[in-house]
Amino acid sequence: MNSPILAYNIRFNLRKKLWFSAIVLLAFLFAMPINAGMTFQSFFATWRSEPVAAQKISQEIAKLFSAGDNFNTILIFCIAAFAAGLIFFTWMHSRHKVDLYHSLPCSRARLLMGNYLAGAISVLAPYLINLIFTLIVVAAMGLFPVLNVPTMLAGVGLNILLFLLIYTITVIAVILSGNGVVSGILAIVFLSFGPAVINSYRWLRAEMQPTWFSTTDWVSLTSHS
């Protein structure tokens, strides 16, 4: 009986927060397929005859799908993950809603899992839909042969992992607090730990060991932090 209730809880939360999914879908629409069409429109007539143009297009497509170069997609993921963690777990700060949810014949673990999966689906589903639309745009413009599939898959995977990390940390902050404002502040504090540690490490090594720091790359810095 728990399994149908879990599925019902996911569907119920998605229908109730459908407006949030619509906003995320619209944001990804501008950041991915529309951005792809505008970016590659000027290259459409030249990439077949000019090898340099084809190489440049391949680099631009890699930036479009990569996890570090497409700033718009990263920004949407960060904001959507933070908002989803707050929106899909605000019921925990209402005594009446908590009593209602706890009266259902479903374990608390499955109840929380239903809300967690609903929040994740509300962001990842619009992202994957727009990813398909972006691939259709790339194929329709005749640029599919220069698409680097491994790079695209790696970027998609890293984007999803980034979202799940921020979303999970925000959900933990909401669970540990009892107020919406406090949840947001606590989530920001939790999310700032990683950048604070890395930047503190970089600052200390730059100040104390400038010679070592000037010859060290970012991978080595993060591996030591």
C-alpha cells in the first residue's frame, strides 16, 4: 500500500506546484534551445566549407552543453534547486499540514521521499525536455555531425549532480529548521561551506607559498582542499 501512496504523493505535489515547473521550463527554454538557435544561426552557411568554422562550432556546442561554460544553465539550476528545496518542503513548517500528512497510511521516510522526488522531477523534467529541444535545433540546423556526444553527456551528468547537491543541502536545511526564512539562511550557510574552504585554502597557499601557488592548476587545488 505504501508504493501507490508514494506515487500518489509525487503526482499530488507535482500538480500542486505545476506553476513552478512551468517557470523552470520557460527559463530553460530561453537558456538552451533558443540560445542554441541564436548562437549557431550565423554559422549555418559556413561550417560545411570552412574547417576552422566547423571547429569553432564544435567548441561552441561543447560550451552549450558543458557544466562549466554555460553560465545561464548553471544559474537556473542553482536558483531552481534552492527554490525547489524550500517550496516542496514548506509544509513541514505548518502544524496543520504536518498532522494531515502524518495521518496518511504511509511511513515518514516514504512521505519525505515523495516530496523529494517531486521537487527533483519538477526541475529535471523541464531540463531534459529542453535538452531534447536543443538537440532538435542542432540537428535541424545541420550541425549534428560536429556534436561531441561524450562531452555533452558529461556536461548533462555534471549539471544534474550539481542540482542534486544544492537541492539536497537545501532540503536538509529545511528539515533541520522550523521557519521558511531560517531555512533559506541555513541553506545559504551550508552551501557556502565548500566555496569558503576552497577559497580559504587558495588564499593561504597564495600568501604563504606564492611560488608553489603560481605553478599549480585548479585540479591540484581542489584535490588538496
